[in-house]
Amino acid sequence: MMMVLPIQFRNSWDSQLLRALPLVTRDRTIVHMEQKQTETGKVVILHGFTNEQIFAVVKATRHMLGSEVDVAFATTTEHSMQMKLQDVITDVSQEHAYMKDHPPGSDTPEK
């Protein structure tokens, strides 16, 4: 079964977010949905959030899962909204893997 994280937000948009996501409750799981194992990693795709809300969701997710769980985060774009979900997940996973191996600023020009 897929676990739903108990997330507690402290910002003013808490109640709006929680009403939009009625499945986010303490110690609950989504029944009848099994997480399939794929070659992609864990991916969180966000749509319609402000930058402040995105950072809060990322921070809360990382806090709840811990540093040992590798999660890729992405927001939707006009292009991704037209793609199949599996294609978006694959693209996000590949970009995440690349960025882990090549963090910004790590590529120094050779002399």
C-alpha cells in the first residue's frame, strides 16, 4: 500500500491545502493502490503552488522521509501537462539522476 505522509504546515494556506488534499491525514493509507516498482525513483510532481508553498512541501517531505530517501521534485509546465504521466516521471527521474552526478558548479573547466 502507498503511505500518505502526515504533513503539518504552519503557513496561512494550511487549511486550503488540506481541504484540497483530503487524503492527507495522520496515520492513514490509500487503500487499493499498490506502488509498482519501476526503474524510476520516487518523484513528487507539484501543480498550481506558489514558490513559497513549493519550498514548504519540499521541506516537509524531506523532513518526514529523512535524508536517506532520495526524492525528485518537479513542477508542471505547459509541455509536461501534455505528456503522459509515465513520460514525465521518467524525464524527472533522469534529470534528477543527472543533477546528482553533476551538481551545479561542480564542473570546473580543465586547464
